[in-house]
Amino acid sequence: MSRDHDDWILSSLLDDLARLALARDKIRVADVIDTIGARGFGPLLVMLSAFMILPIGMVPGIPGVAAVLMILIGGRMMTGETRLWIPARLGRVEFTGHLLAVSVARAQPVALWLRPFLAPRLPLLIDSLVMSRVVALILMVTGAVIFLAGFIPGLPFVLSLHVLVLGMALSTRDGLAALVGYILLMPEILLIWHLFL
């Protein structure tokens, strides 16, 4: 899978993750963060939410790791930082290269299918200072809920949907996609209210 095949940010990220998966039997969270590099928080959020939808999300502990990373990303966004810092212990969490390869293979056709629907537009809905803080708050609250209640079957999957859409919106500066992500929050909030309140 050459980077020349498709230079779209999500496709190139998946290509790099596929190479990482083929190169190592065991992969650390820190390796994935390094692979994402300077692409920003958007692709990282896409990856985290996709992991909870794809087979890798069934590995015990992965939803919890993804939840902590969402909280950390939200915190960094809230302070205006553009690079993610993670604790060393979290960076050492491992999973198999095979599982990552399978997850990437399932995600690639979806990423290519989504590409025509995403474009820079309505940037005030996603990358203004106010909306950046709103997204940061959404991520921190979502991460906290997943971390505390992720043991409920299917809940991490449901709560990852708006994070996936917001990650794509951040990756492509697509305010319309961000609006869809905000709308997806409504039924998720009602679900949480029904389960816990």
C-alpha cells in the first residue's frame, strides 16, 4: 500500500497503520500515536472511535484506553495545544499487529466511500475558537462516560459514533460533518439519561 495510491489524510493514515501492523507482531499505543504524527487530533479521533467499532475494540482494555485518550485530547484542545501527550504507562499498552491489520483492512473501504462527502466548508462550526472548546468538552465528557460505563455491552460503540464524525470533521475542516456529529449527540444523551438517571 503505497502513499502514492491516495494522499487523502485518512487514507494515508490507514496506509501508515497498515505498514505498522505488518512490520510488528506487538504494537504499543505509543507506536500508533507516533505513526499519526503531525496529522492533528482529527485523524487520531477517527482512529480511536473506529477502534471501538472494529474488531480491535473487543480487546479487553481498549475502550478504556480510547476513553483516556479522548479525555487527554479534549484537555489539550481546551488549552490550545496541537500535539498529544500521553503518560508512559498508557503508551506501553500493547495489542497484536494482526488485529490492527484486520481493523485497518475493514476501515479502508469505508474511508474511501466517505471521501466524496467530506470537504472544507462552514469552518466556523468546527475550527473557530468557541467550537474548538465545545468539541474539547464533548470529548472529555464522552471519554469519562466510556471510561466509567464502558462495561455496558454496546455503549462504547454507540458513544464512538459522534466522535468518529467529529474526527472526520476536524480532519477535513468540514463544518457540515461537525453539525452531523453534534446532532448525533442528542440521541446518545437521551440513552445515557435513560440508563443512569
